[in-house]
Amino acid sequence: MGHASPQLNFNYPEPTSLGYQAQRPFPHVVLKDAWRPDVLRQCKQAVESFADWDGGADTAVSRRKQTCGNIEAIPVVVKSVIDEASSPRFLRWLAALTGEPALLPDPYLEGGGVHRIFSGGFLKVHADFNWNRRIQVYRRLNLLLYLNPDWDEAWGGGLELWTQDLRTCEKVVFPHTNTMVIFTTDDNSYHGHPHQLQCPTEQRRDSIALYYYSPVKPKANFEGERTGTNWRPVGDDTFFDAHATMAQRAKRKFKSLFGT
């Protein structure tokens, strides 16, 4: 007797129809309503009452953020989504979508898992680490799945995708429930939600964050193995930027002091 197939949480849209490589400012796709809505409602409910956070940040570049990357602590319904997004079928779909070879999920959820931002929080613009020291592979893709019903865009919280020169935000994706963003992560894929959330204090910006890797060394936008985040100031940001020239730093300091 054959075994019944498990019910799928994801609807697997035709990957070649989504124009992934042609998107600006770097390859990406934004999918809406691709996951079972009842499953994501359960995920949101589980995260609302979740207490086993194992990480967080409250710094100049990441404020009022909590994370959990411990798969053993993550709620069962959230784990069901992560399991499907780590399955061979999903990996084949990702490869067809993005053209990335030999994709692997991260069983340790390094930097990933469940993310929460509270009112007043933000995540400054950055390019992510490109080398996972623990499993010795190159980071190639980010997947962000949002869990926020009735999100008011006036609250902010949109994921911003920035050009390589950091002069233009080309796209903003608001964190409405069942919105999923997948994008190529490399040295030039600058993204973040750099403005303070203006949501009511009882609201949270919740998401599932998953990263995918390959043993194949990147051929483009790769200066070398980097295990840290490359934070970059945009607009009126004044935090330290190791990549800025002395003239750029002086100009930003002058602007912060005199507002011109």
C-alpha cells in the first residue's frame, strides 16, 4: 500500500513565470497568499504567546528586536512551515526560481528562525554575512515570510531594497500576513527597515526568516568570505560606517550637528 502525501502548506507557483532575475535593484520575488492562510494564522497565534526567545538586539543598527533560532523551541506549527521550506521539493522550486545551484537549508537557523520587532524598533540597511562558518557554505538566498494581519502601512515597517550605491530605495514591501520575499543575498543586496515602527505598542512585526546556502563559490558581487553584517547608513543615519571615506564621515557629522 502506498503512503498518503502530507498536505502541503505552500502552493508552488510556476517559478519561471515570476521574472526573478529581472527584478531591481537585485534579483528577488514578492509572493502574496502562497501559503495556507489557516496555517499562517496559527503561526501568528503561536508567536503571540511565544516566550522562548534566545536572541535580540537593541543597538544603533538594530533596535527592539527579538529572535529565536532554536528549532527545538519554535512552536510546532511554525516548525511545519520551516520543514516544508527546507524540503527537497521546496529546494528544487527555489533552484528553478533563482538559478542557484546545489541549495541547502541551514538546520541550525543561524540568524534565522522567528523574528519580532516591537513598536519603535528598526533594522538599518545592510548586506548580510555571506559565509556560514558553522556549516562551511556560502549564503545565497534570504526568505522572509510575514505574519501580520491587518497591518497598517502608516505604521511603517516596510522592507526596503536599496541600490548598490545606496542612493535609492527601489522597492518597499510591507509586512502584511502571507507576504513572502525571496532575494539573492550577496555583497550588494542592501536591505532593511531602517525607520522606527510607528505601530501601537500592542502590535508586533513578526516574521519567519530562512536562509539558503550553497557550496558553490559565488561568481559575482563577492569580495571574500564575510561572517559579519555590513551595515550601511542611508538618508540621515549617523552610525559609524567602516566603508565611508573620511570626507563622507565629516559631511555626515556636519549635517548631524548643523542640520544642513
